[in-house]
Amino acid sequence: MDLNMTISDRDVLLVIDVQNDFCTGGALAVPGGEKIVPAVNRIAQKFTNVVLTQDWHPREHVSFAPNHEGKQPFQTIELDYGTQMLWPTHCVQGTAGAEFHRELEVLRANLVVRKGFRHGIDSYSALFENDHKTPTGLLGYLRERELKTVFVAGLALDFCVRFSAEDARAAGFEVAVIENACRGIDLDGSVAATHRSFRERGISVVSLEAFP
């Protein structure tokens, strides 16, 4: 993409999971997660179309390690849809941890997509849950609005940002990840794997400096 990009009404900024539990002091903190908030707010001012996602889990969610006897966070289990990472209990519906970071300018959003609210399936992507077939409704929204390019920012780069970008690209959208408006967890080389995936799939990686 060009160094200085012009944002049009056919572009959308997709802001992934900028919630308290993913920021410093949260139950599943991404290192420096809250530091992206000023960048996200600045970029959002350039867009007519802004979508926020919000992890919204029931307390008995299948992905929570405490719900599996003898299991610890970051171990895995096998479910009907494949291998599932187990996480600390986080972003529980109605809790402070599930709220958006207080400095995030949520009023700029046209839509908030809640994901991961089904007790038996996790949801990294903003478009599909982890079985890769149960839709969140976002894909239909993007198509009905006739949007063309999806810019992605948020948390975490190597999980929910990655899966959202990959699914948007597979659905036929042009996709650009704004790298310095994201932060990663980096489990077992997951950030490097994310960058390889983006190259292979034709997903652009851009910088804040691309937005005049």
C-alpha cells in the first residue's frame, strides 16, 4: 500500500478487543496493550466506518482453564472443532474486565460485535467463531455496506487480530494490519508465524505513519 493512504467511504477500521482484561493489570494482559489506545483513537478519526469487537464470555466458558480440572492456562485441549488453547478467566460478561479501555473513543464506532458468548466454542476472529463456520454477523455487515478494504488494529496481534485479518482476506476483502496499533502475546513464536501468514495470504502490514 502507498506510504500515505487516502481513506475512503469503502474502507473500514476494525478495532479488536481493546478491553481492560487485555491491558496492564487485566486477567489476560497483552504487554503494553493499553499503549495502542491513542494510536487507535487518532486513526479512527480518519474513518467513516469503525467497528469494535468485544470478547464477551460466560463465566463457564469452555476456553477457561479453571473450568477444566487439572488444567493450567496456555495448555491445550481437543474439542469438536480442533485444538483449543486454555486461557485465564477473562472478559466475563458484565464485568469490569470485559469493558472497553476507558480512554478508547467508543462513540466513533458504527457497530460493536460481541464474540465468544457461546459457552462451548471460542471466538478469535471477528468474522467467525473457532469452528471457522459459525458467523458473528460481521461478514454480512461488511458486504451489505459494500465495504472493500479492512484495516485492522487491536489486541492481540498474533491471535484475534491475526484470525480476523485472515478471515477477512479469505472472504475477498483487501486487508491491512496497522502493526504499531497492535500488540502481541507471542506464545512459542506466534508473532513470527503471524507475519509469515500475512505474507503468504497477501495481507498488507502498514504503519501509523501511513496515515497523514
